[in-house]
Amino acid sequence: MNLTAEAHTQFRSSAVQPGPVGLLLEGVTELLGRRRLVGYLAQADLKKKGADTLLGNLWWVIDPLLQMTVYVVLVSVIFNRGGPDYPLFIFCAILPWKWFYTSVMDGITSVTAAERLVRQIQFPKVVLPVAAVVAGIVNFAFGIIPLFGLILLFYRDRLSWTIVLIPIIAAVQFLFNMAVAIGLAAANVFYRDIGNLARHVIRLWFYLSPALYSVETLHKTAASLPVVGRLLLLNPFAVLFPAYRNVIYDGVPPDWRGLAEVAIGSVIVLAVMIVAFKRVEPAFAKVL
């Protein structure tokens, strides 16, 4: 696909500054009108990653299992903690977290990595981080393979009809992933340290989320340290991780109210990030 074929015939100049609603509508219209371009870029990203390593996209099957093994040894063997069927318990968090981490890190560099295209071709740059997040959906789907393998081989008693609700939870997470990726992609154009800083922040974020432990631990923290506890419970993954565990590990429906709140919050943040991205987009070619 030729990017020039997907480009607008007219673009606003940096001197023209629509209001927030105008910028939001412009961004959404560009994404809807450039669906083929997003798909092409996502496909190219997947092919590139698959060609860069010997096992290609199979790493999305292998890597979560390796991470699970590391944390199971650390928590269950060394610290003698965890709980029943702890490998599955922790895998329910590792898989969506790997999706989030990959989407955000790829989104951060999506604009700067396309420096030549941004300079030479006029096209809506917002498609770049969105394509990075869309590519992550395919990788997440690959990660479902070892999940079903674990359940069928070792935890058949955990198998429940609620597992079909995974796509609904994933759709909510997709909105959140995209909001974070778009915002950081724009910031990284002007501040190249964003990528390095994000690695450390995201690592800390993982440990502050109920990944290695249950969400009840956060509620206990909230009881003893109300301010800290409330902040930790505002974390979207304090809802997303338990939601995945509910449908996979416990065999019960997720907290629909909590999911709805995260979805609404993600849509609001996504709208703000699109507006911010579109506001600084005209300066990309000058800065890169």
C-alpha cells in the first residue's frame, strides 16, 4: 500500500488551531477514514517483528510461560507464598500486562521511528501509535494459546463458560492501551527520554498492580493506609486483572460496574490524548 494514496488532499497548517472538539472530531475522522492504512501498518509491524527473531511471533507463546515460571519460582518456591493453582493465577495477569507493555512501548516510538515518512509524506500521524496498539491485539491472541494449554493440561477443573468473556475485558483494555500509547507517542517526539523513563515506570506499575497478589491485598492496604490504598485502587489494572481472573481462574463473571468505569474513564482519557496529539502534530516534521 502506498501511503500517498491514503493521504488527505488538504491538511490544516500549524497556524490553524481548531478547538478541542474540532481536533477530536478531526482525529476520529482520520482514524475511521484510514482503517486500511492502520491495518497495513499493523501487518507490517507484525511481519518485521516475526522476521527479527528465529522463533518470530512464537515468542508470544513462549515468553508469558517463561515469565510465569520466573514469578512462580520467586513467590511460591523462594518466598513460600502464592496460593492454589498459582501458575494460572499469575498467568491471568502476565498475559494482559505483556500486551499493555508491548503496545505502550511500541506506541512510544511509533512516530519517531517513522521519521522519514513524517517528514516526506502528509498523512494523519495518529495512525502510527494506533497501528502499534492494533498489532498488539494479534500478539495477545497468540498469548491465548498457552493459556488454554495450561487450563486443558493442568487446570481442567477451572474451565468455565465465563472464559468466553475475555474479549469484552480485552476491549476495555484496548481502549486504555490506545489512550496511553497515543499520549506518550506525542510526548516522545519532543522528549526522547520518555521511552527510557517509561520502562522503569511501567515496571513499578506492574508491582503496584494486583498481578503477583490478589486485589484483596490492596483493600487491606486501603484499610490501614487510606490515601495510599485509594490511589492504588484507582489503578485501572486493579479492575482489569481481577476481571481476567474472575472469568479464567474463578469461573465467575467480572465486576461489570468496575469494567464500565474503566471503559468510560479510558474513553475520556483517549479523547484527551487525541486532542493533545492533534494539537502538537503540525510540529512533528520540524522537530524530527
